Amino acid sequence: MLVTFKTRAYANITMLGDVGREMLEMMAFGSSVPGAISPADVPTALDNLKQALAKLPTQPEPAGDADDDQPAVSMHTRAVPLVEFLQAAVADEAYVSWE
């Protein structure tokens, strides 16, 4: 499953379902898909996401499967587009939705 974040202020962002849901939980808006945040609540979601990321290690955990050629990616790296997305929504006072 994929989670796609949408707002009129920025291009859509699509994440793998587990990562997208974890981002929603860090934003403190649950993990239900679909969903939405009003413009008044977007600054809170952005602050919550930044605070949650600050508590996580900046280095990714080593990959669990030794046969996997893919490098591990930290949640910090995965969150960069979403942070920029939320900042744009705050600046434009736009709704944020996800499906």
C-alpha cells in the first residue's frame, strides 16, 4: 500500500504505506488513511513531526537482510520531502490530505 500526501501548495508526495503511516503518527494525526488536516492544524503537524524526528537517531539502522543490496535510509532522510511539503502548506495556508 502507498500513502499519497496532497496539498495545493506543493507537489504530491507518495510514500510506502508503513513509512507514510509512521510519518502520520509522528505528526500526531493518527495513522488512518485517508485523512486530512485543516490549514489551522498544519503548523502543529509540522512541529510534531520535527519534534518526533529530533528524538530519532540520525543514522539508519543496519538492514536486517544481508542479501538485500538496498542501503538503509533513515527516517530523517525519508521525512525531508514531507517537511518541505508541510512548510509550503503552512506558508500557503492550505489543507493537507492523504489517501
